[in-house]
Amino acid sequence: MKGDTFTTCAIVALMRGPGSVCAEHALAIMQCLRDEGRIDPVLVCLDGTEIHERARAAGFEAVPLRSASWWRPATVWRLRRLARLPGRLLIQTFGETAALLGYRLFGLCRGVGNILSHAFLMHPPSPSFCRSEALRAARCVLYGSAHIRDVMARECRELGNFSGQLMIPLPPGMPPLTLTGGVWQPERRFVFAMGNSLIKNSGAFMTVRAMAAVWQREDVPHWELLMLGNGPRYGEVLLAAEKLGVLSRLGLLSEQELAAIMPNVHVWLAPGSDTEEEPLTLGAGLAAGLPVVCSRSPLHVDRLRDAPDAVKWIDMENPQGLAGVMIDLMRNASLRDDLAERSRKSGGLLAMARAARRAVSLFEEWGSGQGVA
């Protein structure tokens, strides 16, 4: 039985490709809404996309569109049917293209008490969107990081659009994973690993320089470092490792199943400084209960605000500092055990289910007249 909140929540997510963080969150929020049983979720998506297929397989109601172009007659007809559903409608969009379509859907609504909300979890919208009526019409923007908030606040302040009071944090999470990290035994090789290693600002070059400093030490066990993930910097990282004499200690493994890799890993590294880094790049180590070494980037500080002691912090672009921590972790079992315990306690911090529950809680607050005036 419905309470005094919205009757329907239309989740507008128009991602085409697989693996989108925003698409995963849209589906997680729909699942949470259905489990809560107070607001009916409806997905507005592009016909035949992965998110559409997954929503259909999960039994979610969906409004598939042939195109994101709102002026097409078939699109307008489908949106009008959705806009005329009885009760109050909450429109929650994910990404800039969806936000523009959600704004058109909002304009077709005739009921009282409907709300339009946008979410930008991984990337800030363009300056042109920040000056658009689609943003001005929204009651709220959910942002995934302080970087997104600051970019939007700066653009909107310069353009005289929107109000920073209506921006609410919603840090993105990672999908549920069952991961188990390895426990090092003296007769085995000590393995460090990091994810999304070959993209811009991943920290890979700093890590290779740190490897060169560790390689000179004779008081540590035999070790290696695995760099996971695809990206354009494969050749550059390979060349840097060769020049510094650590190529034999480096494994470039492309994309791998984490469940298969993690039992062989003893320490997880997150040395990057990317402002749009995927949650899994840091969170995989926490989920596996591994000691995690993490750069003090603004994004990492933001995501670990509720558990700053979960990781061993290092300064950005400080290879000597990273090398020192790597050496300490190889030599000090009690330090490894302490950090692993902190990871296990904080493993759910970056879970997608946590972000979904946070979003649904906000929706219910808005429906009862709280939080969004």
C-alpha cells in the first residue's frame, strides 16, 4: 500500500554500451524501489540496449524508446502515456542525454507535486547543459563526487542558473562482488595488484618508479606487481618498466575476472588521481578484505569520508612514499593484518546497494515534503 510519497518513479537511463556505472545504479535503485514496495519504478531506456534487456529479465516495467530525440512522434506518444499516470511522478535521470529527455517528460506532466531530479555520478555535465532550462527546472541534482559538484557550481554560478542548495551527494558504488584476498606465505611470491592501470591518471608511472626503489632492497621477499585493465598506455608503461629495470617484476594482465585474481593478491594499490575514477578501482581491495594503499586524491578522500582509516594513505605523485609503504607491508605481518581487518569492516562502504538505499531514502523524504522545498 502506498504512503504519502510518490506513486511512480520514472528512471530515465539512456546508456547504450555495457558496464556503465550509471546504468548499474539505475537498475539497483529500481530493485530497491521494488523491494521497498512504496514507489513503483518504471525504466525509460533505449530499445534493445543492455539496460533494457536486463530490466526486462528482472521483470521491471520499462518504456523502451527507439530514439532519445524527444520530438519524434513515437517518443512523444510514449512519454505522454507515462506523464498521465495517476498520482505523483518523480523523474530521476542519469546523465546529460537522459536529463534532457527527462525535462521533456516533466513538461508533459499535468499533475501537482511532480519532481524532476538529475544525477551525475561519474562525470559533470557540459557547460551548455549548465545553462539549459532542463537544469533550471530540476528540484535537485545528485552528484557523485566533490569534483562534479564544484564544476557544476562554478558553471552555474557564472551563468546565474540553478542553486547550490539543491545539490545532494550520492557517491557511486560498485556492483555486488564476492571476492577473497590472499594471505601471504613466506615460501610464496608477494603480489601487489591495481586496477584500471593503463588509463590516464591511474598512477601507473608513479608505481613503476616505486617498483624501481623497492627492487634495490634485499631485505624483502620475492615480489611482483600486477596491473589489471585495458587502456592506451600499455606501451608507455612497458617502456618505463624496461628502462627502470623492473620489467621482470611487472605483469600487465589486461581485463581479468577479479574473483579469480584476488586469491593470489596480498596488497591492493589505488595510487591514481583521476577525478572520474570508477569505484571498483579502489573498492575491489576493500571488498576482498585486502590491505589497501590509497593515494590521497580528492576523489579518494571524498569516497572514504565515512571510513578514512580503512586504507593506508600515500601522497599523490610520491613514488618514494609508495615504495616505503610497499616495503613495510612486505616486512610487517601485523601491519598487513591490521589493514586487512580495516578493509573487511569497510567493505560495504562503496557498495552499490548502499547508494541505492540512500537514493530511495531521499525519494521518500521528497515525497513527504522534506528535503526538497
